[in-house]
Amino acid sequence: MAQTTKPNARSLALVVLAAGKGKRLKSDTPKVLHPVCGRPALWHVVQAGLAAKPTKVIVVVGHGAGDVRAEVASWGVSPKPIFVEQSKQLGTGHAVQAARQAVGRAHDVLVMGGDYDPVTRADVKRLVASHRRSDAAATIASTLLDDPGGYGRVVRRGSRLVEVVEDLDASPEIRAIREVSIVLFAFQRRALFGALPMLDRRNRQREYYLNRVVPVLLSQGLKVNAVPVDTGGAMGLNSRAGLAAVEAVVRARVNAQHMADGVTLVDPNATYIDVDVEIGADTVVRPNTFLERGSRIGSGCEIGPSVSIAESVIGDDSLVCFSVLEGATVGRGCEVGPFARLREGTVLDDAAQVGNYVEVKASTLGRGAKAKHLTYLGNAEIGDGANIGAGTVTVNYDGYSKHTTKVGSGARIGSDTMLVAPVKVGRDANTAAGSVITKNVPDGALAVERTEQRTVEGYRERKDAEHRRRGGRRKS
């Protein structure tokens, strides 16, 4: 029978079912670890479940258990997750039964599928609140699908829920129902674990279905409610197509939130933003832009078109177009691109500029420094206001170790200069175009490394005459 504890005082255990293999994905990666907008599907599930403020978090693992444990442990979830192994995958009911001891004496049990039917935190909070308010033995989440094939149908008499039938076991009449159950349930613990032993495997998949708890509880005269949620028409990661559909739903939500926060997305359908990316107000993001996990974009920036940014920080009022940034830090008022690549360890101070076909790795460019064309800067320290001419290369690798190049503030590096590290060019120093610099250049000096130009008069006329004598024809 329903307990009389005050709703707000009832403890809750979150049980996440993460043991499945996902055969139709045809992947060595556990189904629940496939990424959705930069985070594993399981991360999204756990984050949604935490909205209900559980006192325990229990993750049922099976296929790829070691990888799942390690991934979840890296998230720093509180309360600290408890892992339970389901040695044989005999269905969702069997998985929940495996978690019984870990659930302990929690009053309510929230069960969620680890392969992520894309419910929101608000959906989860609403379901748990409804469950407690109505004092139901069980509350299930349901959604409407245009094509409900493969999912358990919610069968009602009038508005009253009477059963949930798996697709494989459904009659043609039941298959016509569009309302389906998703793996998001709230149970009173005593009712749940009292009903689980009554499940059987008399179905086409020979599994213990958690859905079958519903008719058991109804037969005992207990209250079971269904709360509708909106999954955006997508359900779980049962195939690569399903994964793409779920990602599209989540991406649309992420983009909508950024626009609500004052970010302009010129074409949201061609903008790909991971879930934990931060973007400041008044920033404009142009099409074909990928803002990946761990990135922070300031206010008033212009990003794109055709930009990929990962694990990077972009300061306010900066411009990045047609470029790739990986693990870079860009200051305020900087310009990057077109066609630049900033690799891990790159730091641009305020107002620095990196232009077309410039690659920078493990290097710093000081305030207002410029490298505008056709340049490679690796393991370099470029001072404030320095100008790096087109075609400059820091020759940082000797085949065994990387070495550092230092360019002082205000220095001017001539086009097509090779800076052979380790080497230092002093403050306000210059290098002549086409030089190979192997020795330090003092402050304010000019370094020139060239052989003297030799001019051969009449060269072309003699070469043409030799060609004619050999019977050749001059090409126009």
C-alpha cells in the first residue's frame, strides 16, 4: 500500500540502466557511451536524473562495464555513483532487480534508460513531482510518435492506463497506438520490488520487461499514472539513424537556448554546438561552424563561417573565420583566419592577428603581434607588436627534440625567414627576407644571411641559341 511520508521528505534512488550492447549500432563502443553533442548519451541521462535530487545514484553496467565505470567516475557526480553489474542481460526488469540491494531503503526509485530517450531535466522533475503528489505506486513517462514501431504501446481505457505492451508482443490493434512508453519510471520501492519477482519471460525476446510491472501493480489495485513528455520525436540510440535523430533533437535545444541568451545563429540548422559550450551575448555564429566540448566564446565575437573550435577560449570582440582551433587561447579583439590553424598550447594576447595559411602550435603571440600569411610558428615566443613576414618558419625540431624560438617585442621578421631554433631575435630587431637565422640577433640589429647575388649577362640569348642548334622548337 502507498506510504504516508510527506512527499518532499521522501528519499529517492536513481537507477540508470547502462548494461546494453546495442547490436544494431555495430560498434565496439558501449551503446551508452556514444556521443550526443559532445557528451556520452549516459551523461545526458545522469544529468537529467540529477534534477530529481536523488539521494543515491546507481548505474547498472554489463557490456563494456570497465569503460562505463571509468567514464562515469570522471564526471564527478554527487552523490557518488554505485555500480552494479548485470552479468547476464535478461531485460530491463532483470537489470532493476540487480540493483535492489544498492537501492536500500529509499522510498522511491527513479529508473532511467542509459541509452537516452531525449527527455529534459524539467520532464524528470515533473514526473517525480506528479508521482509524489498523486502518491502513485508507479508513474511512467510516455510520448507520442508518428512511427511508434518497436516501442511498447501505452494501452488505456478512456484516460486510465491499463497496460504497456511490447511491440513484438502486440496485436495489430495495439500496434496502431501512437502513445509509447519510454524508459523513465518512478516507483515506490516496496511496490516495485514486490512486483519484480512476478515477471516472466513469456515473450518473443525471452526477457524480463520492466513494463510488465504495470499490469502487476494494476492487478493489485494500486495506482499507476502516465505523464506525457516531449522527446522531439526521437527515441534512444538503437541504431546509427536513431543516434543522429537524438543528436538533432538535443542540438536544436542547445541552439535555441543560446539564441534565447542573446547569441545570433545565422543558420541554426547549420550550426553545431556541444552541450557545455559557453557563448557570450551579442556574438554572431555563422553557418557551418562547429563549437565543440570545452570551448568558451566571449561576447561580441564573430565566429565563422566554416570554423571548428575545440577545447579553446575566445576573448570578447574577436573574429575567427574559416579556421580550426584545438586547445587554443585567444585574447580580446583578436583576428584569426581565414584558413588558419591554432593547435594545442597556442596563446594569442589581445589584438594579435593570425592570418591565412598560418599554423601555430605551443606558441605565444604577444599583444598586437601579427603573423598574417603562409607561416609556421612552433614552440615560439613572439613579443608584443612583432610582425612575422610571409613564409616564415620556426625550425623547431632537429629530429630528436623540440627547441624554442624567441622574437622580441617590435621585431620584424622578413618574408621567407627560417628561424632555426634554439634562437633569439631581440627587441626591435629585423631579419632580412630570405634569411636562415641560426644565431641570436641583438636588440635593434638587422640579420642578413644570403650569398651575394650573381648576375649572368646574355644568359637567355645563349640558352635559346643552344636549343636551336639541337633542333628544338621554342614554345610560345
